[in-house]
Amino acid sequence: MEANFSCESIPNPITALAWMPPNLASQYEAIRFFFAAVLGAWIWDVVMSLPDELKMFKARLVSLPNFVYILARLTTGATILISFLFLSAPTEDCQRLVRINGWVGVFAIPLLDALSASSKRRVLSLEVAHLDLLPPLAGNLCLIQL
């Protein structure tokens, strides 16, 4: 499919979306709006959880879970920001942004997995510590089901 465009037929030839087919331009614009919403949600999450995080860091400043948590938050934010900039900002070298985003993602995903595994381990250790509460509770649940 060949498109014949001239500067006179395009309302605003300065914008990049004017040179795209309309259906592709609307899909691209929807993706940009989506990444803007994701970036806004991430910033909102960081701002809202900041008081709790400061309490957590004051209680135990240097620990491996805190270090992993900080790195996971930073790399996740960097991935979202780089993706948003790639889609919305004019860039000189698109390939460089894609490579940087790939490398940040290489670190972000394992850090998030380690953070998830660490929190699951903490929950399981709490459950094991309170096993003496489970038999009476399980007996009561059996009576309720009858």
C-alpha cells in the first residue's frame, strides 16, 4: 500500500503523526497515553508509599532486602521512564534508548523476582512460627463446614 502525501494535503506537516496512516497514528497515540498513565501511576505510588518506606529504612537502614527494594524501585522507574521517552520525546539515537532500556530491564526483572521471593519467604517464616495456632483454628473450621 503506497500513500501519496503532499505537504498541502496534511493539516500539520510538522508533527510526526501526520505522516502516518490514521489507524496506525491512533494506535501509536493510544500507546503513548498508556505509558503516560503508567508513569503517572508509578510516580503516584512512589509519593504515596514514601512515608512507609522512610519508616522501613529508619528501622533497618542497611540490609539486603532494603537494598534490593531500592534497586527494584529505581530500575522499574527507569524502565517506565525510558519507554515513555522513547515513545513521546524526539530523540537523536533511538537505538541507544532501546539498548539502555533493554539493559535496565535485564536488571529490573531479576530484582523484582528476588524481592517477591524474599517477601514470600518472610510470609512463610511467619506461618511456620505460628503453627501452634493452626490446629485449633482448623478444628473450628471443620465444625463450621458441617
